[in-house]
Amino acid sequence: MGENQEKNIPETENMTEVSEPSAKGKKNRLLVNIQLILLAAIVFVVGFSAYRLYKWDKGTPSDYDPNYQTTDFDIEVMDNIIPLAPEMREGWVDDGVTTILCLGDDPFSLNRGEGGLSEQIAKKTGATVYNGAFTGTTMAAQFASYNDGYILDAFSFSYVANSLASGNFDLMKTAATYSYDESFAQNVQMLSELDMNTVDMICIMYDGSDYVNKRPCDDPNAPYDIVTYTGALRAGVKAIQEAYPHIRIAVMSHTFCHSIGEDGNFQNGDRADLGHGTLSHYLQKERDATMDVGVSFIDNFYGSVNEDNYLDYMTDYIHFNDAGRELLAQRFVDCMLPAQ
């Protein structure tokens, strides 16, 4: 037995000698693996950082072409749609019929058939629409006081509005007898017989006639002066509001147009200042005036017939074709009666 023990001793020692190097080898291999992983991670981080730095330094390719030219430009339509305050209709009885009165000049007055502007509005809305516009008139009056030598003042906006508000049409009826346009007398008669308590909405639109006829645009010291474009607008709207507060009023702006220069050539209305500003100046002042009196403003200068598309919608330097009137009617409906 002692011999066996002596014989086993070397075997145990040998096993120890063999196992110790094996454990160390595994340990060394583990260290090497960890080092390789760390090295790979470092290489990845450095490589990724270098790539990002390269991309950042290179930048993003631009699609800008310095040789590209375009006449297009961004435009912002300046509509300002204001609902009628509920208290303005207190005590007023709705007859259940939508009735619209159109006031202004040529856009309404020149065509009263199926393709007319007021007829287009009636067709698109199903409303009862009255056309009280007078050809060749302006928003502003020519003279501060009425002059028999210039009867058109009796049909300018402030005079029409005052007649509607007061119910007195004597001046308009007298002036109409001197007009060669039979529609003047017919319009005055219609307006004098119209029950304004049945009217739900008034649509006012004058083309660029005030600009072309060189009516002053605005007088900051006399905001209700009827010989100015915006003064007549303020004065006329106020008169109607005080007499018939239940009526919602919308002002449709002029569109793009030309004037005719002394040489007989067309002049771009947005570039030619005839003495009181360009068309866009009139537009901005008109919008300001509507805000002063709290009525809706529909921008046709940028939103309907403009410098880029006027050839499709106009017959000459200022008047509209059927497509132009249809476009204007749709703009009114979209802004004022969007559910239609």
C-alpha cells in the first residue's frame, strides 16, 4: 500500500503540471480576444468619425442652378373674411331666402345675360341676386359736391349707398334722365323698389377705373372724403351699416389691368404710377379701408386675374370675358358662401 502511494504521487504532480499551463493558455487567449474586440471597436469609432467628418466637409449637393430663370414668384392672397356679428341681426327676421345685392361698375354692369357676373353668382349659389351696378362709374366722386355737369357722380359708390340708406333716390332718378344708357334709369328704379330688409349680403366691386381715372387713393387727414377711393368706400359702407346692420358686406377688389399712356400704348398697372400710386397701392389701401369699417375683403388682384393670366380672362386692358366673370363669381362663392 505504501508503494502504491509512492507511485501515485508522481502522477498527481504530473497532472498539476499539465493543467496549470492549460489554464494560463485559456486566460491568455481571453485577454487576446478582449484586446482584439477593443481594437476593433476603436477602429470602428475612428473610421465612423472620419467618415462623418468627410461627409460634413463635403457638404450636401445643392440643386441651385445659377443659369435657371423664371418669371414665377410667390404671391400671398390678401383675403380678409369677416363674419357678421350676431348682435347685428338682433330683431331682424330672416325670410329664408338668400338675397344678394351687387354694387359697382363694369364687371357687373356690362354683361347682364347668362354669362354676367351677378348671374354667375346666382347660378352658383341659388340666391336671388340683384344687379345695381352702373357702367363707367367709379368708387370715388369726381367733385366734393354734386355738379350737374358731371352726372356720373350721382352713381358713384357713396351716392348710391346714401340713397339706399336714406331711401331717397331723387338725385339718382334725375341724373338718370340725362344718361344715354337706359340701364341707369332701370337700375335706379329697381334699387328704389328693393326692400333692403330682405337683403342678406352686398357684394361691392369696382374694377381699376379709379386708378385709370386718376382718382386720389387716400387722404390720411380726411378718411371719409368721398373724392378719394378709400374715403368713398368708408363713407358708403358706414351709411349702409348704420341703416341696415343686418346686411353682411363684402368688397371684391379690382384685378390686374393696364392703363393707356399718352402714346396710346398699354401701361402695366402694377408699374405705372398715374399720380396716386400703382394698382397694388390702391389694393392695399382698399384692404385697409375694409378693415377700418369691419367688412370682408376678397383679393382679386393676386387671387383671381393677375399679371400672369390676364390674357385668359380679359377682352382688353380692363374688361372681362365670360371666363373672367366666371372666375370672379367662383372667388366670391368660395370666400363668402363656401358651403354652396
